[in-house]
Amino acid sequence: MPVEIRELQIITTVQDSGGKSSSGSAGSPGNSDDIVAKCVEQVLEILKEKTER
């Protein structure tokens, strides 16, 4: 009996080899707004894909 894979999730971690830490810049208000906007956009895309199925 064949196995069908319907969804595949790949999670990776990327680290900059330059030695700079980006954790300090996450506290700025403009940057956090951008991050929230991108997260909301991705969630809405996922919900849209699920409703189309």
C-alpha cells in the first residue's frame, strides 16, 4: 500500500557567521511592527489555503 505525504514541514535555523547579535534590535518599535505584520500576513495566507481545500 503506497504512502501519500500531504504536508511536509521543514524547520531550519540560520546563524550569521559575522558574530553580530540581532537580539538588541528586536526592541525597536518599528521593527516589532514589521515582524507582527509579517506574522499576521503568513497566518492569513495559511487560513486562506485551508479554506480553499
